[in-house]
Amino acid sequence: MKTGTIRRKRLPMPPYVMAAALVGLAIILAAILSPLISPVDPTDNASFNLIDAELPPSWLEGGDPRYLLGTDNQGRDLLSAILYGARISILIGAGAVLLAATIGVSLGLLAGYLGGWVDALVMRIADVFLSLPTILLALLVAGIARAVIPDADSVFWAPIILIAAIGINEWVQYARTVRAATMVEASRDYVRAVRIMGLPMPSILFRHILPNVIGPILVISTINLAAAVLTEATLSFLGVGMPPDYPSLGTLIRIGNEYAFSGIWWITVFPAVTLVSLVLATNITGDWLRDRFNPKLRGSK
Amino acid sequence: MVGILISRLIQAITVMLTVTAIAFLMFRFVGDPVQLMSREDASVEEKEELRARLGLDQPVYVQYARFIGRVVQGDLGMSFRNQREVATLIAEKAPATLELVLIATTLSLLIGIPLGVYSALHPNGVLSRAIQGVSLVGISVPTFVTGILLILVFAVSFRLLPSFGRGQTVDLGWWTTGFLTWSGIKALILPGITLALYSLTLIMRLVRSEMIDILSTDYIRFARARGLPERYIIFRLALRNALLPVITVTGLQVGSLIAFAIVTETVFQWPGLGLLFMQAVIFVDIPVMTSYLLLVGLVFVTINTIVDLLYVVVDPRLRARAA
């Protein structure tokens, strides 16, 4: 990877990418800081009251100035719920990306460095995973987890199951990219040198090869974060994700969907708009980063 | 040709054996079937007897062979939740899903191909750019959000179309169809569009890029030089070749179509296989989950094999290479 030659041709950031990056950063920042900036803590039972349930946004008739975006079916402030929900969604998405990257990078390094049957096996498994649709595999993992773990819906287990179910889907792309880059690196002199020095394999792989192949990983992660947040939202919407008392964006949309038919649209529309903006912003930024740093990745999954 | 056929069949059988192995492992080891099927106060002897009756005291490979034997005979076990034969449940729900998938695939081909051809012919036109922009947004909007938005607009605000269920269906004995009643057709519209959108975008982009490639090849230039009518060049010469990859991708998309069908059926409470599976996941109904897995595996493998063979039939070059 001669990143030097690519860096020299600096592409200017088009305005719409700039706007997308700003929107994405704003949502992520607001989500991370939600305990500080949101009006109330929606996970605290004392913060809401059933009397305030299903109030419309404050600028509509019947709205309450205390609740800018209205309230949900339990009287929770929707703005706070969205901020906290976005935080949960992003944390789970980031966890899943981290898990996928760890699995994928390790397997990719091993496959690329060792070659032979290890390589063939890893790539064969990767092909199988690639042919399975994300949601289906994630649902199967979630289903098995629910059978094995009795309180799978609890605040403790739900995020762990989600991270596992999503992460197990996305390692393939990391493995393929890292494998290809590792094969190139493995034939270089510095790798030969550390091998002759008798360094143990983990040290060669992680201390010496990894830093040289890590560039594309960061780019893949941006796009995968968007995909992971989407998958989390879908799973929560389908009812195997976060429980209603600690809702993610998907759970909020699910709750709202049950009320949408009686004209209470805001519970489902505002979280949906937040979700779509976040995903679209991350996708646009990620696409640009990919084209900017590594045009070769274009078109792969 | 026979060689290709045999190798594809062997491949398909290998994949199906793997899928049944996974299904068997889930069926056998995720949760103890004896525990799940016996009363809470059952004695140890009763449990042992049930274990023997279910064949669970046999070696694992014998159990696996018996499992395959039962599956091949169509015995998929009893649903824990409904206490009914899973095979019956699936037969009941399959028509709903198949009709939905049929509508969605038809829609995405009928709309996707013309839009793709159009934007390939006018790559810089205003409409083409608009289509490209919309498709980028379309990819980022998850299926369930699209469904909810359609419900909010067409079912809640305008009250034009139903938001859930299949409407009135006609029972043909072995098949219940929504095509024969007005309310059944109306109920198909929103879920059909929701399910079609993703593959529509994909087909459109694919046809567009293939057409752009093909229109710049020598044989098209030669046809133009000969003065053949434009309509003939585009539809008979170019589009035919552009559709080859569409066959493959449509085949490969079966997996995503199944996955998106689960989501669409949940949004619209469509009483099909996807909703059945979703409820099985939520209520930990292992026999239904494994049966669905087997079914999806079978559909997946069958369609992929057919697409592979179709490709060989359509493209003579592949035949020559294999021979």
C-alpha cells in the first residue's frame, strides 16, 4: 500500500459530504453527551408520568412546552428518549464493529500469513457467511441465545446478544481486506527479519504486520458502523433487541408503530428520522473516505 | 452439460447436508427437548422413558440419520407454542409469503429494468440524476421505516389502503389466495412495494451499469453504423446481454428477499412464513425455527442451482469452457 502517492492527490471535500459529516458528528456527539444535555433521564421511572402520555410535539395543538417532541405511550419525554436511544444504538453498533474487526483482523492476519489450508478454510467460511443475509443470521443467533439464556430480554444480556448477533455478520470484509494486505506484507524484508530474529507469531502478526495493514480497517469501520446501527434497529424493531425500558432507536420505532394507526405519529417518526439521518450521514462520509483513501475497496460488499 | 448438472447437484446436496446438520444441532442441543416436552413434576423414570421414546439415548449419528429421515418424509416435529405440526403450519402460511414475493419481484423487474435502461441512455438527464439520488437515500432507509412511512401516508392519513393483514382471501383447498378479492389485492399493495424497493434499486443500478458498458462495445457501434433501428439495437441487441447478470443477481438476492420478507411481514402483520419465524424466535419455538432454517436453505440452494444451470443454458461461452 503506497499511501504516500495517494495522499498527494488531495481531493477536496464536496459540500454535501461536509454537511453529512457534520450532521453525523452532531448526532453522535448529542447521543454520547445525552446524560448531560437531555432534559430528563428517560430510564429513570420517576422522570415520567402516565398522565403526560401521548402528548404531541410542543408546537402542535395540545402540546406541552416541557416536551419539545412530545411524549411516548408511557409519558416519557420523546427528545430525551431519542437521545438516550441513539446512544444505546451507537454503543451497540460500535461494539459490534469492534467485535467484527477483532475477529476479522485476527483471522485475516492468520490466513494471509500462514496461507495453505488455514487460508483456504478461513476463506471458505467467509464465503458461507457472505452468502447468508445479515438479518437472517442475526435472528438465528438471537433465537439460539434466547433459548440458552433465560433472561435474554434483560438490560444486561440484550446488548451483549445484539453485539454478538451483529458482529458475527460483519467480520468477513475485515478478514478479506486484511488477508490480502497481509499477503503483500508477509513477503517484505522486515517481516523476514523479525521471523529470523525468532519472534513469536502473535508478536509478528500484531506488533509488526498489523500497523501496516490497519489503514483500510478504519475506513471499512465507518461504513460498517452505519450497517451495524441499521441491523440493531431492525432487530430491536422486530422484537429481539433492546427492551422497552431501555429503548434503542429501533425499540422506540417499534413502540411508536403500535400507536401510529391512531394518529400518534410522532413516537415513530422522530426516532426514524434520527436513525435515517445518522445512517445516511455515516454512509455518505464512509463512501467518501473509502474513495479518498482506497479506491480499490470500491464495489466490495 | 450433464457434467455440470451432476457437479451442481453434488454441491447442492452438500450444502443441504450442512444445513440439516446445523438444524439438527439446534434441535437437539439448544435447550433439552425432554425438559421442554415433559411436565414440570415428571419423575426421573418418566423422563428417561420419554428420552428413550424420542430416541435421544441413541448415539448422535444415529439420531442425525433419523432426523434426516423424518425431515425427508416431511415430519418437522410439533411447534412448542401452538402444539401443532410444523409442516401444517408452514403449508398454511406459505401462500401468503409466496404471493407477496411474487408481487414484489414482478414490481421490481417491471419498474427496475425500464428505469435502468432509461438512465443508461440519458446518463446526465435530470430524471436520471433524480433517480440516482433517490436510490442512494433508498439504500439508507431501512425496510421497516419505509413500511411504516407508507402506512402513515396511505393507511393513516389518506385511509386508502389497509395497513395490516391480507384482507379477504379465497380458500382454494390447498392454497389461500388474496388475488381474487378486491380487499385482498388492496392489502398486497403496500407490503409489495415495501418488499420490492430494495431489489428494485439494485436491479435498476445493475441494468444501468451493464447497459452503459454494452452500449460502448464494438458490436453496438457496428449495428449503429449499419443503420439498424435504435429500438432494435437497444432492446434486442443490448438489453438482452445486459439482462444476463440480472438473472444471477436476482437469484443471489433470494437470501436478502427472504430476510426483507421477515421485516416486511412483521411491519404489516402479514400472516406468512416470515412472521411465523419471527414469533418462533421471540417465543423460543425451536422446531419452527429449525424448520424455517431448513426451508430457507432448500429454497436458497434450489434457486442458486437453477440460476447456475440457467446461466449455462443462456450463455454458450460457459458451456464451451466446461466441456
